[in-house]
Amino acid sequence: MLIETLCNGCDLPLSVNDLGLCNTCFGKLERDLIRARDWDYSAAAFGVDPNKRKALRQRVIQEYGEAYGLILLPDVPAKVQRKNKRTHSTENQHKREVAAHAQRDYTTTDVRQAAQDFLHDQTEEWVNFSRLAQYLYERFYKLNPKHMGAPGKKYKSLLKFAIDYPSRFTIHQDENNRSLYWISLEDKAKW
């Protein structure tokens, strides 16, 4: 039964069906229901063999496209392209600043001398080794202990590197925390 009134889909004064849709909007609704695989509510899909529904959907998509014409999908968030949070983080900004100021060409002697200078400038006799390691990693660009030392000598860590110079550094393990190491210059430790 057709009733002349405003169409619920396009708001035009046209003849509408019992759903309140004109022929054009009703066609859009049918195609949207088929795109959404909502077979139970589609009059066009009524009586279609379940094995042929996929072909019907493909035909609708080929002829009219994938975009829905009338139905708004409920609670489907629009895909928003997010910026990578890490790119603007203060941590990464700090890393970029450190890398920009880091010394790029260096030798084992340069690293050893920088460690000695750092320890010499400290007011405490014993310094937490992790503070020295952080200083060295920030000062020298991509510092890798495996590339330091004599040819054929590959250190697995800066701690092993420092231990290999007992005439310059004194290192001891914390008694209460076995994963904590303290370092001092050999001449400071004797005082």
C-alpha cells in the first residue's frame, strides 16, 4: 500500500511504502541489507538459495559499489589514522637529542678516558656503575662493547670492559644487591 508523504530516507514528498521509503530509498535499503548479509530482512534475498547469496552480494557490490547507501553502521568507529605516539614522546625526543650530540668517531682509548674523566669529576669515591654506563652510552654514538678492546677481544658488556683495566678502575659488587656494581678510579679507591 503506497501512502503519499515524506520519504524517511531522502525527505522528499513522494509516494512511500509501509516502511516510509520511496522506491529509490527502498532499493538502497535492499542493497545495504544484502551488502551486510542481513538475509532475513531483505525482500530481494527472500527465497534465494543460501548457496547463491554470496553471488547475489557480489553482483550488488559490482553494480553499486561497497559503500552503503542508506544504512549507517551502528557502533562501527571510523578508521582514524593515528599518529604514532612514540614519535613525539619526550623519551624519543631525548634520544634524538643525545644522538645528535654524541661523538661518532671514537676508539677504545677515548671510551676509557671518558670513563676516567667522569669518575674523576664525581664527588663520591664510589659511583654506581649504571651511572657511568649511561654517561658513556649517551656520549658515544651507538656504543657497542663488542667493538672495543684489542683485536679479537669482544666484551659482552661495559662492566667486562671496565674489569679488564684493573690498573685504572676498581669495581666491587654490592653486598646487599648482587646485581648492583660500584666503580671507582684505582687511585681514588686507595685514598
